[in-house]
Amino acid sequence: MRGVVFDGSGVRVVDDLAVREPGPGEVLVAVSAAGLCHSDLSVVDGTIPFPVPVVLGHEGAGVVEAVGAGVTHVVPGDHVALSTLANCGTCAECDRGRPTMCRQAIGRPGRPFSRGADPVYQFASNSAFAERTVVKAVQAVRIPKDIPLASAALIGCGVLTGVGAVLNRARVDRGDSVVVIGTGGIGLNVLQGARLAGALRIVAVDANPAKEEAARRFGATDFLTSVAGVRDLLPTGADHAFECVGRVELIRAAIDLLDRHGQAVLLGVPPATAEASFLVSSLYLDKSVLGCRYGSSRPQRDIALYADLYREGRLLLDELVTATYPVEDFEKARADAEAGRVARAVLTFQAVSRPAPGARPVTS
């Protein structure tokens, strides 16, 4: 089968990839569509260290082909969105409703794939850039079949991370002010999360002025090309500032833009050894700097919620799908993503029609 493999020196689309059958508590999924997230590119450029060779991709949706023993919540033929969270479900963190903190879900890459006699690693417990992948049952979340799979794929990372950071981690309240630095795939979802939460002033900041239209569509009330102008709009500072780029100088800017009781939420991923600085005294007015893993989400709950919000017309998914590419055109999708020409590039493994913006299903 086809898949996108990084071997440590380059990325290739191969056609000799194999995946094992699902074991107990696992699901085999035929992937229909998968979003190209910056984290995939961060593996390639070394920002995210990962063993190789590895099948990339972690933001996908598809159709269940087979289930292992003990799996009852999905059956073959179900449409599912995939999460990257292979949490155990039984540890103290899972029991507290914090599956993103499960130690069984972090830093334990498996190798369900092979090329000939050589095993191949799975990225983020997912590897959605393959025609088929095996995931833990908890990672496969059933979604209504009337949601286009190219749109549903984006729930599994960009939406969970961006919207979840707003609703679950920062807990933005009605009337709050929000600054979003960076309006790529994650930033756009932070914007619509802030809109869903009822934020009154939502300021988007991106160096690319061409991104203003999309930022406003997703919820921005204001758009700036530099953080330097934020204080003109919010003289006392923001209640929440989200850094979605991963640059240490922008992390500092997010902290400096906070009002009293403000929160800076870090979503961008700088190099693993990067260090950021700030004035310690600037935090003494009850300000906070918050890390956030995967939107502090509970995927089985949150993916189903976001699917319902989409079907009600309140969550934008179709509008995130800027372009679709057959998997063989991975390099073109990568170039477009790196150049900032797309909100999300979506790779497809079979005929997946691109949804028309706003053409979401009607709920019964």
C-alpha cells in the first residue's frame, strides 16, 4: 500500500508499505483523507525528534475495516476521525479526565508498519499518511457519515488543539479579550474557539496580510500584521494571548501583551532546546503562562461535540480545507504549506471531493 515515509534524510511516497492486522483493543482504518500539519514538517526538519524510518501524518479520517477483540464502540463500515491520543484509560491521569497527561500516550512509538522485512515507526500513534493504519480503539471516534471525510480529518489535530486550547485550557469566558499570534491551521481554530466561547474582542496577528480574510471569517474582530499594534486596540492588555507560531520572541510578546489576570497559552512548537525569557515581575499581577498539549482534550467527547457543532453550522471545517492533493503530490502539498498558501492541505487516498465552503449537512 501507499504511504509517506521519512527515513531521516528525505521524504518519499512509497507503494510497498504493509501494516499488521489489529490486535485486541485496536482498530484497522482505511484512511480517506489526512491534513498536513506543521508537526509533520517539524519531524522532517528535526524540530520534533523522532526515530526513523517513520510513516508521517496524524490528522486523519476514514472508514473502519476491521476491529480487534474487545472493541465494541465502532464496527467495520463506520466513519471515524482519528486522534493522536493513545491513552491507557486506567491510570490516575486518565481517571481524572486528563488523558493528554497519560504517560502511556507519550514517547512510546510503536512499529505496526513494515517495508519488506524492515519495521517502520508510527508517528503520534497515528500515521495517517498511509492507506491503512492501526490505532488503539480509544483513538477512533465515530462520526456521522454525512460529514465529508476531508473536513472531518481536520478535527483530529487542528480543531482539537486550537478550539480545545480555548475551551478546555484557557477557559475563555464571555466578554473576554483574546489575541491570537499566527493564523495558520491552529491559529484559525483558536479564533473560532474564541468566537464559540463568546469573546468580545478577538485580535488576530499575522505577518501575512493575505490571511486577514480567513482570520475574520473564523472569528477575528481585528487583524494586525505586527504585535506592535495590539496595545492600540487593547490599551490595558488582553485577557488571553495564544502563541501559535513557535518563536521565542513571539512567546515573549504574548506575555508582554497580557492584562491583569491574563493568560499566555503556548501552542507553537519551537525547537526542543529553545529557551524563552520574560520579566518575572510582569507576572505578579496574577498573570499566567500555560503550556497546552493537544488542546487539553478528551477526544471521545470533544470530537463528537465538534462534529455536532459543524453540523449545526457553528464550527467551520470545510473552510479550513484550502486544497486537496492525491498522496502522490505530497511534495506540492508540503511546498504550499511551507509557503503559507493554505490553511490546511489535505492528502487523499481515494476520490474525496473537496467540500464547498458552507455546504455542511443539515441536521435532522
